Amino acid sequence: MARKARVSAAVLSLMRQGRRHAWTLEELHAGLSRRGDTIDFSSVFRASEKLAAAAVVRKLVLADGRARFELVGEHHDHLYCTRCHGILPIPCIFGHDDFQMLERKTGAAILDHHLILSGICRTCRRGLAKRGARTGPSAKSPTRAR
């Protein structure tokens, strides 16, 4: 097998193990190294980009500027945890009728969408609750005294 195909196959194999939903390049590289695959970082980058271009994986770029890669599957959206920096799949909140209404109002043709919500995941929220910190819509941002 050619080296490029071997790297892509190794990246896909790691992602299919399901240990995480979306992977940064650093996480992919480290995961491959832990499995004993000696693949340099630039090869992991090229293979991930190639897989994204072929629509085998989806590339997500978050506000932190770091790309994450996930296997393409049934459509869903994401929650980005601002505490642990994890990315979690969430059900899509838009239906076919919502897109038709937006198209009528805007005159645009909506071909696809991807929504990434920012918040605090369940695990981090539980940790905060144990320490007595408030989270959620009722939690107020700290204000500065004048």
C-alpha cells in the first residue's frame, strides 16, 4: 500500500474506534503514536485534509481557530464546551420547514448548514455544581464595581 493511502487508512481506523467525536490534528497524531504508528505530523495533516476534501470526514473550525475532524454520518450539530474544549454532537434543531421559511424570507437557496453552539458540557457543569458555581441561563456574568 502506498504511504499516503496507509496514513489515511490509519487516521480513519483511529477515528472509527469511537474514543472521541471530533479530533484535532494533535489528538490524531498522538492517538496514532500511542497505537505504534510512526507517522509525522505533516502526513497526518495532509491525510486529514485529503479525507475532508473527499467528504469522508468533516472538518470543523471553531472559534479557537483549531480544526477538528469527525467521521461523516447522519447530520447533527455540535456543542463546544468552553471549559474542557470538547466538542459534542447534539441533535439538529432545524427542520425542513424552517429552511423553506428562511428561503422564502431571504430569497437564498440553503444547501447545507452546520451549527456550533458554545456552552458548558454536562460533565463540566456537574463539576461546577459540586463547587457551588452557577451555570445556565440564570447565571449572571460578573460585573465590575464602579
